[in-house]
Amino acid sequence: MSAVPSSAREEQRSADALLSIQKVEKRFSKRAVLCGISLDVAPGEFLTILGESGSGKTTLLRLIAGFEQLDGGEIWMGSERLDEIPAYRRQVNTVFQSYALFPHLSVFENVAYGLRAKNAPRNEIPDRVTQALAMVKMSEFTQSAPSRLSGGQQQRVALARALVNRPRVLLLDEPLSALDANLRRQMQTELKSLQREVGITFIFVTHDQEEAMALSDRIALLRSGRLEQVAEPREIYGHPRTAYVAQFIGQTNLLRAEVRDGTATSGSIAWPAPGPSGPAMFSLRPESIRLASVASASPSGTSANFHGRIRNQTFGGAMDLVEIDCGNSQAIRARVPSPGTLSGQQNFEFNAGDAVRVQEGSET
Amino acid sequence: MYSRTYKAGVTIPPLLWVTSFLLVPYAILFCYSFWSVSSLQVVVHNWNLQNYAQLFRNPLYLIVLLRSIRIAGAVTLLALLLGYPLAYYLSFHAAKRKDLLYQLVIIPLWASYLVRGYAWKTILGSDGVLNGFLQYLHITHRPVEFFLYSPFAVILTLTHIYTPFTFLPVYASLEHVPRNLVEASHDLGASPLSTFLRVILPLSLPGILAGATFAFVLTLGDFLAPLLVGGPSGIMISNIVVSLFGAAYNWPLGAAISFCMLLLVVTLLFVTERLEKRFTIS
């Protein structure tokens, strides 16, 4: 692998990538944590690395920051080989999950830390710190000790402390996970607008798929050290590549079907499905399923009808979650506008295009 | 809520202990310091300040006290210079060897103080290991007398004995430095040296203070090491107290010196505790 000249490797990277992660491997003792991750990050992008705990997402972030050493592969930033320089020389800053504010320094000194460390001109420091604190609405806490601040306020200071250095990439390690739900939503909005304002590339790690979809330009879904899918939120939600992605992002029904002559059949349900014949797995989002009137029984070219017994109904405000027993082994879940209480046999329909063919993937 | 019997049960025993073994003896000591010894070698209960006056009139006491403080200061400094890097290495870089090294530091604490004192005597003496070695290498032709029976020998012995006491609190404080702060510092562009000076060192100050206090106070009150390896020039203030309570039979003067020492140490402990609190960040 090392025989490939570095110029050839550079050609492999797409020209407009700011950060290029290539075939990155990481093991802890003998356990493989990351197995050949390749990912390009564009300048100004908000990329989310999404995954369950233990998927390796934080490890990937720590590799970019320089807190861990690679066991294989390369990380490039522009024309610079990032993984060969120590953490303190990388133009990357991190917002830690636990904030990691220096407890013996004031808010001002915390934010000024990076500027002082890099010997920024002394007369610039106060202005830049003040500006950064204003950006995160923490101007009035300049002289406070970090321990006096609430979690949300500490989060803001941590953000200012990182952004004041004008990094080329900002890494955020589940920065909102310690906040309560309301504050979390508020910070999500602010984070997104902040990112647009400063135009810095954000790499955001989270296990929360809703957060990922709300914030990201692109989502990289990591599973057991491998990238399952990298796509824009709408794409990853609408066209999950694998069954795992479909289940991880939002709720879905996984239908095991047999495709023959352009028609897929799963139990009593049949719908038009292009593509090769044979057994296949489909993902059908609960909200794609509608209640249908009994009359429209004739199957048109683009939709599918089925009927089943209501097994369970959960009130959810505007939309109710309904579990339908169609005689298959598993119940089908549908999210329908609150119809009042349903019971007995009901008719349902969905657009054939909403049943998305997914790869089953290995169940590990 | 605890019952009154429970509360009494847990408070009274320690209270009794402290009163009978600490407060009462100190009170007696305090009384003694105002009494005097008659020509018939009997302690007379005539209250006066003669003993305290003598402490300041006779330069011997002040000289020995200052020497004791100097020795204590030197031991403190050396114990920190040895203990801190060791603690730092163990806490941050020892990885798998951590437990083993920690035990190796602790084990000497289980050996008797006297044994360690005598060990230095055999090393430093005129026919000791060190002199034998130097003569074997022809660096010296006669035994060097300076090694034993000098303040140097006292400092060496006490540094050896009290370094683990300095190491322990420093190590504990280093273990409490959150590792993500070190990462944050690197992340913000600070080199390892700069990170040490600006994050690790300030956050381990409480441990440094506690360790320094241990070494200083224990050395200041030490009388065995000067007795074993100090010689006349290595006499410390506690040796004077010992002789005043023993051969010289002047308990009142001994009590006065003891009480001054007690005052000095209590003030020191008070100040360092305040400082430790100031540097400890919750």
C-alpha cells in the first residue's frame, strides 16, 4: 500500500474536498473499531457522523483531532497530511461532550487560551475573545468561573473557545447530549445558524438521528466501524441503502417480499416494483401508508392496497400510530392523521414508489 | 434523622480521645512553659515569662531553629523535585507499569524509620559503602568525613524518608486532573510543555501544597535523623527539646520551645490549608 506514490494518492481525492479520510483503520488492543473508513468533507459543509454507541463515531472524531493514532489509512487536509502532525499543530478544534473548560481559568481566559497558545498578537486577543463570546451570547459572563455556569452556558463558552481560533474544521462530539430537551432544540437551531454565519466546516457526532436530520447537510451513518451510507438527510431517509439504515433513521416497516415480473408480493400485499426478480427487502415508512376508502379496491399502476385488522392504536396528537395485522408474521405500522378510534378491518393504501428496496446487510 | 444516642455514640469517643490525648497534654505543656526550675532541680510553679525571654535572648535557639527551617526547606524542595516528576510519570505515562511502580514507591514506607536511618549511616560513614566505592575508584584517598554527621546527611536521609509523603498527595492531585482538559489544551494549539505549565501544574497545586506541608512539618519536628547522621553541626530544634526534657532537665524551657514550634506548625497548616482550598477547583 505504501508503494503508491503520494501524488497518485492525491489524485484519488476529489479536488474540492477540505478534509479527506482515506481507508482509515483503528484497533483498540485487538478489537477493530474502524474498518477502512473513506469519507470526503467539503468546505463549509455540516457533516454529521451518526451511529449507535460503540459504532466508532467518537473514535473517528478523535482521529481527526489527533487524540488517537491511526492503525491504517490517511487523513488529509488540503495538501497536508493531517495524521502525521500532532494534535496541537492541526487547524482543527473540538467541542467536547463534557465541554472540558479549564476550571482554573475565567470564561475570558478559556476563550483566549488558544489565541495565547498560538501567540496571536496581544492587542488582538481582547477583541477576538469579546467577539467570540458575543457570537454565542455570553458577553455578560466574561469574568465568571466556568463552574458558576449552567450546562448550556458552558456549552456556549466551549463553542466560543473553539471558534475563536477560526479552525478550518470544527469537530463536535455529542455537544448537546447533556442538555435537556428544550435547551437542546434551541441550541440545535443556534448551532445551525452559527455554522452558516461563520462558514466553517462542522463535523458533528451524535447518536440522535432526529438531531442529525435537523442539522446536517450530509449524514454519514456508521455501524460497527463501517460506513453504512453517506447521503443528504432527505436522501438517506427517503432512500435508505440498507435495512439497518431504514430502521436506524426514523421508523419503518421492513417487508420481506418476492419480486416477479415487476410485482412485489409480501403476504397479502402486492405492489408494482421494478428491478430484478427474486427475494427482496423493502422499507415502507409508516407515514407513507394512508387510510383508504373501501371503494378504491382496484389496484392502479402506482399504488397498492391492502387491508388488515387494527391491533393497536397509539394517540400521538396530530398523527396516530396504528398497528395493522395483515396476517403476516409482523404487524405493519402506519402513521395516519388522527382518525378517531379505529377498529376491526380497515383498508389502507400506499404509493408503490414509497416502498424502497433495501439491502438486507449482514446482521452483526 | 439519627437518634440522639447514635449521635452521642459517634461524637463522644473521638471527642474524649482528642481531649485526653491532645488538648490536656497541650494545656499541661502550656502551663509548664511559664514555670521554672529551682537550683534543686525541682519544677517551681511560679508563673513568669522567663523561658520565652530566654528563647529570644540566647541566640543558640534561634540559630538552631533557623537551621531546622533551612533543612526543612531543603528537604521539602528536594522531595518535590523528586516526587513530582515521579508522580507525573506514573499518572500520565506509566500505563501498565503504574501499579507496580506505585507499590515500589509505597513499600519503603513499611520499613522502619530507624532501619532507613541506620542504612544511611552505613552508606555515608567513613568506612561506609560510599567512601569505600570512592576509594576503590581512586577518586579519594582518604574517607570523606563530610558525608556523615552534617546537615547534608540529615537532608539526604530525610529526603529519602519523606519523598513518598510528598509523592502521594501530588500523585492524587495529578490523577484528578481530567484528561480531557489535557486534550482540550492540545486541541487549542498548546504544546505538551505549555499544556503542563498552563493546565497540569496549576491544577496540581493543591497536591504540591499538601505534599510540601507534609515534608516541611515532618522534617521540622524530626529529631531521629539528626541524632543518627547529623552530628553536632546537624543538630535541629527537636534535639534541643529532647535534651531539655532529658539530660538537661529543664522541662519548662523545653515546653516553651515546644509551644513555639506548635504555634509555628499550626499557623503553617492553617495557611497551607487556606491556600489549598483556594487552588482546589470543584
